[in-house]
Amino acid sequence: MSQTATDSGSNGSEEFSLEAVLAVFRQRSDRARPLTANDVMDSLGCSRRTAHNKLNALVKRGSLATRKVGARGRVWWVPVPDDSAPGGVDARSQPDRDPEVEAEIASADIRGSGETLARRREALRAAYDYLSENPDATETEFLTEVFPEHPAGFKTADKWWAVIEPALKDLPNVDVAEDREHVWHYLGG
């Protein structure tokens, strides 16, 4: 089995290794500029899903850091090492998340295992982040704004919501109105 297949996940992304994605970051002229998933897609000629899967895998292993910009945008960069921080990575380059929320997401009762479970937890995290940035969101907004970027292996938004919605209800600072609109409210901050 080749190196590229070893580093790959599912969804037909076998031909693009994590190292190939990192090379996109290393081979650019302005190494300080963060990249988007589109930048990676253009450089490698891969799909959006493959780019996101690889970028998220690199964040999980600590090779990249990420940050949401705007309503739907996200950028990635190679974190600058800080010798005083544990593990050599500057803690400021990691997303600011409430440890209680992270613990709840990590223990959320979501079906799946392995990479599938990891993608579903990331989708739950994205839904929570969306709600914290849009404190009065509707179900439709989650389905149109979060699902396309974080499908978590689901082919339809309805199946995705059937798994994400109950877990989202259980997270801290989340409340859902019982009216017809089912408006979700973020109560923190």
C-alpha cells in the first residue's frame, strides 16, 4: 500500500496524503498567509470534502491550526512553535473552546465509531460554534449553513439533523424554543 493510501480516510481521498496537503502550506511564497480549503483544492485538484477531511485530520494531529472567519469561512495555517508551551505549539493558535463544552462533545451519545464518530463530533462542534455566533438560529439555518461543510458521512441533511439535533440540545448554553419555528438560542456570552 502506498504512503498516500496510508494517510487517507474514506470518501475517495486515497490519492491525497496528509503530507501532500502539508506540502501546499510549505511550498507557497507567503508562508504567513493562512489558506482556505479552496486553496488546497486548487493546488491538489481534489474535492472540497477531501480538502476538509485532510485539513481537519492535520488539525487533530497538531500539524495545522484553524479558525473560523466570517459566517461560513475557515482558514488553516501551520502554527508557530512556542518553546515554552507544552508540546511546542503556541496555545494561542488553538481555537478557544470552553473545556466543559469540549467534554460534553467528546462524551455526546452519537452513533458511529472511529473516523465516522470523529466526523460526527466535529459536525456537532460546528453546529455549536454556528449557534454561538448566531444566537437565534433556526433548524433550516443549521441545515443550510452547517450541514454542507460538515456532512459527517450523511447523504441527507434530515438524517444528519436526526443525529446532531439531540446531541446539540444537551450542550451547555443551548436552549430550543418549543414553538413552530424551533428557534435555537445560545444563552452563553
